[in-house]
Amino acid sequence: MAVKKKSITKKKATTKKKVAPKKKATTKKKVAPKKKTTKTKKPAFGGYAINFVGRQETVEQVFGKKPIAPSEMTKKIWAFVKSNSLSNR
């Protein structure tokens, strides 16, 4: 018996390259340089300025001797500032 050999040939896959359409050249607009602005100093905390210079009270006198929450500290500080006219408002 004679065995026939099959010839195997591979075909190369051909792919077509897609060519993107050429874009038209655009000219860039010249932008004028920005003017430098001078920065002014803003008042602290939305305009509030508090001055504790020369005060003789201790923290214990303002807050008390017992531990308190931060929210209570804030309330007591503002009560102290308003009662002693320490703010600029």
C-alpha cells in the first residue's frame, strides 16, 4: 500500500491597513500673557480678629476644673471673648 503525502501549504493572511484621513493644519491663536495681580492680606476667620494680649486669666479660669468636650470649649471661649470685648466686632 502506498501512502500519499498531503501537501500542506499555509496562506499568509493579508490585512489591509486603514489609512486615517489627513487633518488640515490649524493655526494656534496667540494668547496675551496674564497680568500679575497683587495679593492683599485678608482678615483672619472671615473678618474676626481676636486679641488675647495682656490677659491675666488662666485656661482653668476660663474653662473650669472639670474635663469638658471640645464643643463646650468653643462655647466658653466665645462667651469669654464677647464678655471681655476681645474681638474687633
